[in-house]
Amino acid sequence: MEKLKALGKLGLKYLYRYRRRYGFLLAALTFGFMVVTFITSAKDGMYDNVYYTAQSHYTGDLVAVGFNSLSFHRLIEEEEINTILEAADRARLNHRQTVLRTIYSGSEGAIYYLGTALQVRYVLGCDWDSPGESYLFSRMNFIERDEAFLGDEGIILSAAVAEQIGVRLGDRLTLEVPTDWGQRNTGQFIVQGIVQDSSIFGFYKVYISRLSLNRLMNHPDSSASIVGFFFDDTGSAEQKRRALHEALSDQISTGPLVYNREELDRETWIHWEGNRILLFTLPVYLSDVANLLGAMNLISYFLYGMMLVIILISAAVTYRLILHERTRELGVMRVIGFYGGDLRLILWIEIIILGAIALAAGYLLSWLLGRALLLVSFSWFPSFEIFLRNGRMTVLYLPRTMVLNVVLVFAVLFVAALIPSLRASKKDLPGLLSGEPI
């Protein structure tokens, strides 16, 4: 241990002595790690924005949606809700939260305020106090919000809706939605929140209580359209969907598993009798977006690989030149009693310390670049809003991604330094002292 400590101090000393020669390698590593970190963090941030937006809109990582043969509206009655929850327990989903929502989606919903009418595409009936809803609303960007919120008379609007009809916090407006049989029901609601949501799901969307929406649509008070499950491990959602389908299919009428939007549309238009439950994960809803994310992944992986290759070539060439200039010094160290293994250890310690400095500097530069990116608005980019949060691109530094980046960069650096350091430590003493190329 004492020997290792002494060699470590010596490696640090030599790194400081040859800092100018290591300068180019340090710059290459710093720049390379900055680019690698920024690429992966921006990709993770974009995916997180897409996933949260879809998770909030579709209500969960795994959702059970009720379809009624006599209506285009979605409906799950109380007995069926209990059956689904019992099946979830039998399937051991281990879900973090469960959310019930009633949903109206269509072209016949409208808001009226002071003689102004505006069509709304989505009316979401929520249980304000449920833990799952609290999580979803906590991530929303409220422009205005009534702290005494929320009751059965409260309504939350997107900023786009509020701006078009000129409504403000505390104003009373009229919401109209159709029933299953085509009649139109209206209700009076007080604006208790305005949300800044520029995603493709955010425009023309309003939130009211589930009880209020059920009564407007003439649904039973305790019914819902969706039972959504949230998981800590979102990657296991598909596996848990299959488990829930198996546990549920012998209890109530359950449709087949579908895997993309085309299959989903086909299943919702076929004829059946009574109520039927379909199970979806977010990739089913987002299959088209998933293809775009896949293309983005290919581009990011290509850039990622190119930067690693650049780091490898820069490190290999620079490190070999540095060792060539230090050949005689290494020979002298051998003369005064250092073994080949000692030389290799000193050289590797230099590289490890250099890599740690470069990675820290690269991370800092990437963080600064990410902060600067927050100042740039991408709202002008058509259809790009789904990847943004409040019109801004965000970067997300996930521990798993960061550890992988560090490991890969150190692996590349080690490969670049391994062969030259082995050749230098094993070279014969006369060759070292005479300054022969390594």
C-alpha cells in the first residue's frame, strides 16, 4: 500500500511536469466528453419530455380503457373498476399509483364565456386529491393557480384556451359536452388554474372533477373511462401488461393486446357486445413518435460512436508522442531501480488523473451548454413541441447514462494508453537510454 501511494504521488508529479505536453490530449478528452454528455443528456431530456407529456395525457404507464358498444365514449363501471384493481393485485403489478379518469375527446365539446365560444378537444375528469393526480399536476407549469383548489366547480384551462376566450383566474364560464345519446349538457365552472402547456396534447384541453364530468355525460357517478397504473420501473410496463391481461381476461370481456396505433384503431372500430376493456402501454399510443425517437437514437449513437473514435485516435497519437519524448527518462527510472510494472502503473496513474480532470471539465462545459440551451426557444419549430418543455429543450443527466459515458471514455482512454505503455515498460534498457522510438 505504501508503494502504491508513493507511485501515485510520483504519477501526479509527472503529470504536472508534463502538463503542456498533455494539454492537447486534455483538450481532446474534455471536448469529446462534453459532446458525448450533451448528446446523451439532450436525448434523455427529449425522451423524458415526450414520455411525461404522454403519461399525463393518457394517464399512466399502463392503462385499462373501457369501450362501450353503444357509444363512442369510453366507460368503465364501478364493478369493472373493482375487477381490474383486483386483477392488478393478483398479477402483482407493484404499481406506485393508480389514477381513475373520465375522458371526453371529440369535436363537440365547447366553452362559452361572455358571448365567446371555443371548441375543446379534451375534457379530463380528475380526482384532484388522489396521489397520482397530485404527481401529474405537480409537474405542470401553472401560470395562475387558486391556492384553495379544487372542487367540483373548479376547472383548469391551458393558456392557449384562456388566451383565446379572454378568461382569467376566478372567472365563471360554461362548459358543454355531449352525452352518449347525443344530447348536450352544460355546467358552470370557476377557473381555478391556467397551465402553460405548449405540447401537442396541451391545446384545447380542460380539467374538471371526475364526478362533474360523469354527470355532464350522464355516466354513473363512480364510473371512469380509464384506470391508469404508474410504475417506478417504466421499462417493465409491457411485461406487466401481459400479466394483467392474463389475470383479467377470464373475469370480464377483454380485447387482444395491440402493439401500435394501427392495431389500436382497428380494435376500437370492430363490433362487439356490451363493455370491453383494452390494455395499452404508452408505446402503443406513441408508436409513430417511437419511430421518430428510434431515428433520433440512430443519429445520436452515430455521433456518439464518432466522438469515441475521435477520442481514441487523439489519445493514441498524442500519448505515443508523449512517451517517445520521455523515452530516456523512462530508461533512467529503470536504471535507478524501477521495475517495468512500476513504470506501467505510474503511466496509468497519469492517464487516470488526466481522464478524471478532463471528464470533470467536460461535464461542466456540457452543463453550461445545457443551461444556455434553455435560453433558446424552439417553439417556432413545427411539430417539435412534443420534445420540449414550455417551448424549451431540456437536458437530463441520468445517473445510468452518465456512468456509461464515464466507463466508455475511460475504456477508450485505457485502450489508447495500454499498448504504448506496455511497449515502453517492456522495452530493453539500452533502447530506452538511446531514445529509440517506442
